[in-house]
Amino acid sequence: MSGHGELGHILPKSLYFKVFWALMVLTVITVVVSEFHFGVLNLVVAMGIASVKAALVAGVFMHLRFENPITWLYAAFPLVLLFLLIGGVFLDNPFR
């Protein structure tokens, strides 16, 4: 009675290795870009690279790309809350 009746999505190992190396390359890019001073855009560039890395992890390792849309909503809802919290901090910061 503990069986689910269906197998999970089996992905080839080569895909996992490709994603691993993509994450490593993006990490090196993050470190290299952090040495340059883009002013206000430093945070934007770092968060953009981190967002791509998070999307790779969520899509491949968490198998979210095979899930139905409601599961995507459950995964994205904390991100909405995170953006609201960060936005609140940025709105409060100029008044200090």
C-alpha cells in the first residue's frame, strides 16, 4: 500500500553533469563580475546570475519542469514574499 503506481521522471546523468558545470561556470562568472564596480548595478547583476542558477536547480534537480502549474505557484509564492520584503527594506532605507 505504500507504492505510488508511477515512476518519477528519470533524467540522464549527462543532464545533471551539464547543469552542474553550468552552475560552476555561473559561479565563476559571479566571482569575476564581483571584481568590477558597476555601481548600483552590482546587486542587479549578482541577483540576475543567482536567479538563473536558482532556476536551473529548481527545474532540473527539483524536477519542477515536469510538474503541473499549481506546483509552480507553490514554489513561486515564497519568491513573491521575498520580493515584498526586499522592496520594503529598499523603501525604508532612504528615510534613515
